[in-house]
Amino acid sequence: MSLIPLAVLVMFLALTIKLFGADAIAGGSQLSLLTASAVCTAMAILIYGRKWVDLEQSILQNMRSATPALIILLLIGAIAGTWMTSGIIPTLIYYGLKILHPSIFLPASCIICAIISLLTGSSWTTIATIGVALMGIGRALGFDDGWIAGAIISGAYFGDKISVMSDTTVLASSTTEVPLFTHIKYMLITTIPSLIISITVFTIAGINASSITATDMMAIEEGIQSTFNISPWLLLVPVLTGVLIAKRLPAIVTLFASAFMAAIVLVIAQPHLVLQIANTDSASFLSSFKAIVIASTTSNTVETGNELLNNLVTTKGMGGMMGTIWLIICAMCFGGVMYGSGMLSAITQIFLRVTRRTVSVVSSTVGSGLFFNLVTGDQYISIILTGNLFRKLYDERDLEHRLLSRSIEDSATITSVLIPWNSCGMTQSTVLGVATLTYMPYCIFNIVSPFMSILMAMIGYKIYKRSENVEQ
């Protein structure tokens, strides 16, 4: 009975994606989630006698946990608009075309994002800043969107997963009562091989994946120079943003400061674009203010004279994030009623019935993390639920909790970005401008990591019993 709402969701999402493709986020996916929520609510009230007030409270609690992510999404939209029109991203693209050869672009993008995410502890911030710039460079070099986004996401989630400053890493270790550095050290056993496999695949793919010609690259570089005032000084904004991140300021504060700095740079460095965006002939405080508001909040295209470059520098601002925010709200609604009705708990008992050997315990943990990402639409909820569900089972099997924390990260943290209606999947799809189902097959690290966790359990590599008192 508890599987019925989930089956309804899958059926409606399949129909929506078949009919609308990448445009499913414009309303079809949201309606699918609300329909499945309605089915779950009706069953909970009419069959199981649940009270609406309890279901409503569960929805509100789910919504509350998603509020910071919604604000971050709006600020990311503002950054995308101001960083582009101020010339920051065009500058990164311009220098990137001169430095990054097409044959090494994909592995280099993965490594760059991995390093930045490792230092900052945030895959979202990494993808929203340097990831967007790399997306522009990759498109200019002629790579398919899926390969570019896959390399960016793979690197960003590697760094996020093993960074001491990552909120998901801290959450997974604290939920399972494992010391943070013990948790990170143990994750390297599966994470490093997964990254090596990913870089190898991107290296092979990058050799022949680019379709750009020298003439096209020259045309793009000339178009950027003729449209924007390019200067190394513009890179101060990304540098200062990195400093704010390193100081571990709240993400909302950091992103707002970054968008504000880029808005100032827009007025100072690109006065001709201020007039173009504001649609006026005279420079004034009002025209500058109007240009900043438009660049931050609405869809905006800068005319460069090059069709490919026009597509690269087109931005949607905060307004472009509204479809994703709408989808997150609907996903939180579905997760809330599934949890509040008790159906989620009933389904998870399936995982507990098939756990006999160590490999089945780890496989069930990984499957549970993926399942919760599918149903709740949020990686934080998935981490907490998986940890609480399996902690007692690991004790009964005499297995160390660090195996549990690693299995959670290899599933709940990593797979969230592969699910179209999960907050991570929706966010990165919107930020990079690539549909989740388009980049999903190319997120090599995110696909390999869950299987690597199960593989290590199968061969028994460094799988210890709690009674062995192995050095942490």
C-alpha cells in the first residue's frame, strides 16, 4: 500500500518527461509531485485514519528545512546575472580559452572543481561560480553540455564529500557518531578510486569530444573582446569570494556579497553595457541601478555579434530560478506527507529484511540512501533517515559505524544530484543550464561511488568488526 504513492509519482514523471522533455520542470514535474502527495494524503486519512493536522505539520517541517536552499538559489541567480554582465565570466572564458587545451579540458575541469570544493566545502558554491565559468569555456570549445556538466559535478561532489568544511560530511559523521577525521579518512578508500576512474574517463573522452575549430575559437575571443572590457582586475571578485568562503561565512552572506561586488564592477567596468541593459542613452545613478536590477533578476541577453557567444552570455537572473524553487516546494510537500503518514517507514523495512551478510548490509544502506533521495527530494533528510535507520542494525552485526557513515556518503550525498526532483538535481540543472537527465550519464564519480562502496564490502577490504578495536 505504501508503494502506491511512489508508483503514482514515477508514472506521472515518466509521462511528463516523455511529453515535455527538458521543459518538464516548467510545471509538469510539479503537478506530478502534488498529485502523488494528494494520493498519499487521501490514503493516510481515509485508510489509516491519520489526521490532516499531523500531515500538515510534517510538510511544514520539511519546508522549513528547505528555506535556506531557496534563498541560496535566488542569490545564485543574481550571481549568474551580475558575474556575466560585469564581464567576470567572459574574462574567465577568454583566459580559459587561451590556457585550457580542448584535449585536457574535461579532466582539468574535474580536478579544478575538486580542489575548490575541497577547500570551500561546498559543491553548490563551486558549481555556481567556477562551474558556470567552466560551462561557458566548455561550450566555447565545442563540448557537449552533458560532458561538461558531468566533469564539473564529479569534481565538485568529490571535494564536498571529503572536505572538513562540508555540511554533508559533518552531518553524516555526527548522525552516525563517528569522529569527523576518522570518517573522512575511511571514505578515501572508496573516494580516491572513484575519482581516478572519473578522471581517466574524462581524459579519454576529452581527446576527441571537442568539435571547435581554431577559427571558431578566434571568433569567440574577438567577440568577447569587442563586447566586454576584459581585464585581470575583474578576477578580484572570484578571489574575494573565495576568501569569504575560506573564512566560513554563511553561504547566504557570501553569495550576497559576491553578487553585490559584481554589481559594482558592472557599473565601473562595463558602462556601455549598463546603457544597453537599461535601454537608455545617458549614464546616471538611475540607469545604473536599473541595469543592476535587470541583470540580477530577469532574463538578459548581451548582443555580441556572434550567435554562439550570445548563447553563452545569456542569463536569467533570479527569475530563472523560480521553476526550480517551485519544484523544490512540491518535492518537500511529497516528502513531508510520505514521512508524516508513516508510509516511508513502512517501505524502509524492506531494506532491513534482506540484510544478512556485510555486503547485503552495505548494499541496503546504499540503496536506502538512493531511495530516500528519490522519495524525500532532499539529501540532508536522506542522510539523517539512513543513519537513524541502520545504526542499530550495524551494532547488531558488530560492524563499525564508520562503515555506515561512508556508505551513507557514497549514496545519499553523491546520488542526490542525479535525481531531477531532488533539491540538488534541480539546483545544479538550473545553475548550469543543463537538464538533469542530460548530464546524469556523464557524472562518472557520482555513478561509480555507490558501486565502489559495495565492491569494497564484497572483497572485505578494511571492513572491521567493532569488537576488534581497530585503530581509528
